[in-house]
Amino acid sequence: MHMTVISGSERRRRWSQAEREEIVLASFVPGAVIAEVARQFDVSTSLIYKWRRDVQQSDAKFVPASIAATAPARLVLTVLRALR
């Protein structure tokens, strides 16, 4: 069992934009299970769903694309950032 202890006056964890992008990207991989992605990154499933909704409701425009399974995640993130 894994437990994260947050000490100090602040009780909420902070996720950088890069971390959020990585987690959301992992959740959109074909066949990905949100619960497994949440466990992998130690984040709640509801937060992943919220971030996914935020991305889908943003002004970001998505175009059909085919990305090889061997494409490095960093390359995919670079492309996604360029689309903003």
C-alpha cells in the first residue's frame, strides 16, 4: 500500500502544467484505464477526469492524427504544446 503524507500548512498537492499534460496524455492513450493511470501517477481519478474535461472544453483544436506506438512521449507533448 502506498500513502502520500502532505505536511505543513498546505494540504493540497500542486501539479505543474507539464505534469498535468503528461497525465492527461497518458489517459488518452488507446486502451488506457483511468484508474490505472491514476495509480501510476498517484492522483485521484476524479482529478484526471476534470483535467480531461478542461482540455476538451478549452480552445485547443484537435486534428486527426496517427501516432506510432513507439513515438516518445516527449515528442507527443512537444507537438501538443505547439498546437496551443
